[in-house]
Amino acid sequence: MRQVVVIGLGQFGTSLARTLTDMRCEVLAIDMSEHRVAELRDDVQRVVIGDARDMEVLQSVIPASVDEAVVSLGESMEASILCTLHLSQIGVKRIRTKAINDDHALILKAVGAHDLIFPEKETAERTARRIAYPSLLDYFPFAEDFRIMELRLPRKLRGVTLGKSQLRASYNLLVLATKSASTGQFRFMPGADDTLSEDDILIVLGQEVDLARFSVLE
């Protein structure tokens, strides 16, 4: 079981802590607010009141075995920078910190953050993609500018075999699996003779430029 520390229990931090717990991670949550700590006490393995700017506080509650720490300290640049620095000095293996802007991100990287989180920017980009590409249901970055994407099946491809769909030849999209929209059942590595049905959702690997070309299909 992965051990994760979530520091800062605003809306993002609280939601993250609960979701990680649902995903069977062992979560330690830290916040200065007694009210926020009380609200989360029954939802995660351990939650404590503490000032994340204080290195002694962090050392006293964070175990050496922790796999990762996430710093989500709202709009306080000073607090997030100090907390990230202290976590780095303590020797936490991986530190993800929420950044307010690009300058803040540069400082966080300099003091020890391994990964940066831009919740509003990421949400905006995800929303923009869904507006621009109506066939896109979900996606996540894979490598360089490649994405793994869930796509609605266009009408013109319903009842067509995967081979005749020309998804690879015409759109450079590699179909990794199909998923039934009604049952959620996956069919991994479908063959060229497999027929695409109205109920199918495509899980494909490709570049965003090819997604843009595919999204105009109806």
C-alpha cells in the first residue's frame, strides 16, 4: 500500500486525500485548521493539525517510509515554498506541489519539487479539448505529444470492421481496446476483423493533431 502525505486541506487537498484513500493508499493529511482536520478525520487513515512551514512539525509526523507528498497550500506562495523545501530536506522520495503561476513553479522546482500541479490550468485544458473535440471522452498524456484517448465511435464507422475503418492508415490512431458504453466491458487488442458497434468506445494511442482530424467525422 502506497503511503502518501497530503498537506493543505482546501477543496483540492481534501478531495485528493479522499480519492487516494478510495484507491487504497494510506493517507496522512496535515492542515492548520482544526475544522478542516475534523471534517476529514473519519475519511483517511490519519489526519493531524500542524503548521507545514515548520520543519520540526513535518519531521515529527511524516514517516521515513512515505512514498510521496502532495503540497496543496492554497494561494500562499511562501508556505508552499517553505513546505516543499522542508520536505526535500527531510528526504521525501517524491514531492508534488500545487503552483499558482510559472514564477512560483520555477521556485518550487529549485527548492525540491519533483512535479508541479496546476489544477485550474489542467481543468481548463481538459474542458477546452472536450469542446474542441466533441468525440473525445477522456485522455491522458503518454509520451512527448502522444496521448491515450477515449473516443466516441462516429456514425460512419458503426458496423465497419476495424481493418476497414482505416484508423491507423488514415488517422495514425492505434486502437488499444474498445469498451462497451453500456456494460463497461473491455476488448483489448482487437483484430482487423472485429466489427465496431454503435455501443463501442475506442481507446486509442495517437497525437493531438490526428485527434483533431478524426474529430470531424460524424
